[in-house]
Amino acid sequence: MKQARHLTVSGKVQGVGFRYFAQMTAADHGVSGWVKNLDNGTVAVHAEGSPAELDAFMADLKKGNHFAKVHHIEEERVPPESLTSFRIKY
């Protein structure tokens, strides 16, 4: 069953390729949704997939890419929007 989670990622996550990393990681795990930089320096992520896909996606997001440093991920379970791809919002 498809689930959805809204994530707020804090740390050194802007200006370091984190959105592109999230997009590639989502593709690796079969997760759909979107990612967007927020004005307060955090990154918002809406992710949809199976519980196992979402758990694996979040585990990789916590590691970040070589340039990012993730301090915290706030998670909220939300209704799925039936998205079919993962995109970067500007």
C-alpha cells in the first residue's frame, strides 16, 4: 500500500546538490514526489511509496551526499497525492 511522508531536512542542505541527490535517491528506491528549498535554509521533501521504499529512501537521505551534512529530518505522515515521478520544485 502506498504511503506518503512530508519531510523537513535541516543541516547543510542548500547549495550542496542535495535536491539532485534526493531526486536520484528517489529514483533508486522507486519513490515519487518532490523536493524544494525553503527560505529558512531547510529542504522540504514529499515522498510516496511503499513503507519499505520510504524507509530506505529516508535512510539514504540521512546520509546525504558528499557535500551535504544532514542534522535532522522531521517526518510527518500525509495522504498520498498519487504522484508518478519525483521532481525538483523551484
